[in-house]
Amino acid sequence: MSKFGCMVVFCAFSAAMLQQGATAEVYVVGDSIGWAIPQNGAAAYADWASGKNFKVGDILVFNFVTNQHDVQQVPKASYDACNSNNAIGGMITNGPANVTLISTGAHYFICTFNGHCKAGQKLAISVSGSAGTPGANPPARTPAPTTTPTAPSPPSNQPPGARAPTPSPAPKADGPSAATPTAVTTPPPPPPTSSSNAVFAGLGFGIASVAVGLFV
């Protein structure tokens, strides 16, 4: 691999390690008590865990001496009964031990040495979303209210349920108005018929004959 390729791989690895270190929290279980039989019983670890915000990716450090204690993750029923029935994962016998939280929800740890759990060497924590992920559970958005159109109410002088009258369409501006009277055109008189012409012609012929007779 070239020097440039090696440098790219190294930078990517360094960035990943820095990001993990910046986002994950490391918790020493019990702080100064360590992982041991506490003097005031199980309340010591309950008080230690209260108020802490454990997230996926965080690391629990169990400080104990090898062959004097161990760490076993168990379900709640086994935690309450202080036994290792239905154990989750393998038992950790070498101390100190680092346990990375890989899932959300309740996590229970006990020491399986005889009498240690019943004496208070037990830890219960609650793990939430991934470390370094702000707003893992954003608030639900409220949908905008839907407005339903309301049908117009009928006039007060109509019975309930009656339909409003449909307005008549306005007349077109370029069409004839119903209020404007239409001019009546009188047809011209018909031309005189052939019988009328014959009467006038005969009358004229008679007058002409009388006139001729007076001058002869």
C-alpha cells in the first residue's frame, strides 16, 4: 500500500476512535466502592445508578479482584432471586472488566459468588438510545387540523332541510334584452292584381270612346 493510502487509513481510524471517545461515556460501577459487597446492601448500587443517563455504546467498568468476584448479566427474575438461571452472555471472571452496553432497556448484573448477590452485590440500570445521538426520540408532530367545509344554511323563512333557490343566470350583454320591445315592420301593400288592371284598362277605354264620339 502507498504512503498516501496508509495515511488515509490512519486518519479514518483516528477519527473513529476520537468520535467514539467523544460520544461514549465510561462509568466505574460503584465509583470508590468498586464491584464488591457494599456495606449498606443493594441500596449502594441503586443510589450510584440513580440520576445517570446510560446509553447504548457506554462502558461499565467493574473493578474487582480476580477469583474473589465475578460479573454475570441475568434477566430480572434471576436478579430478584439472586441466581444465574437463564444467564445472558458469558460470565466474566477476570477483573477489572469492561462491559459495553449494546442494547436499550433494563440491564441486570450480579455476582454469582455464594451470598454476594443477597448481600447487595447486584446492579440494575436502564439504557436509552445511542450515545452521542441527540434527539433520539423526537417529539411527535401534531398534524394540522383539517377544516371541513360547511354547507350554507337555508334562509330563515324556509323550513329546515330546504334547498336554497338557484339564482337565475344574468342575461348576456350582447344579446337582446327581454325588457326592450322589438320594432314591428309593416309589409308593403301587395301590387295590383291582373283583374284590377283589366278594370282600369276597360274604364280608360270607355272614357276614350265617349271623348271621340263628342268630337265627331
